[in-house]
Amino acid sequence: MKSAGSPAQKLLCPGKDFMTAVDVSFRYGMPPGEAEMRALGSAREVYGIRALRFDEKNKTVSVEFDATRLNEKNVEALLRRAGLDLTEKISLS
């Protein structure tokens, strides 16, 4: 499985045989505030989100997730439910 030009990584996880780590990036409008960051922290604990990286200068967020549990649409929906003002998905070429 590949995502937006980034090779998926097969990783061993406790309690699972393997997981597939995939990255997806989005551009956002309004920067996230404290409430949005708290919501994202909670989502990361519950769902298969492995890492969130914000680039404030370029207004982007990159998400590494477990593709055995989520897909890009699920990740986008989670970010939106957390209150992020997503404007577009970024294609990594």
C-alpha cells in the first residue's frame, strides 16, 4: 500500500502482527487553538494515529497513521471533527 508518493512501512506492533504506517498531509486555514489540540490528542489515543506534525509557516499538518485501522478519508474526518480548518489534501509527489 502506498500513500501520496510515500512508501508504506510495515511495522511490528504489540498485540498485532503488523501494521502499515502511511502519511497524509493537509493544508489548513485558521491555526488550531488549544481546544483543537486537546481534541487531536484524544483522537490519537483512541484511533490509529501515530504522529501529527504541524508546519505553522506553510499551514500544513502531516499525519502518520495505521492503515490497517484507518484510511485517508477517516483521518480527514477525525481532523475536521477535532475542529481543524482543513482547506485541501496535499499530494506528495
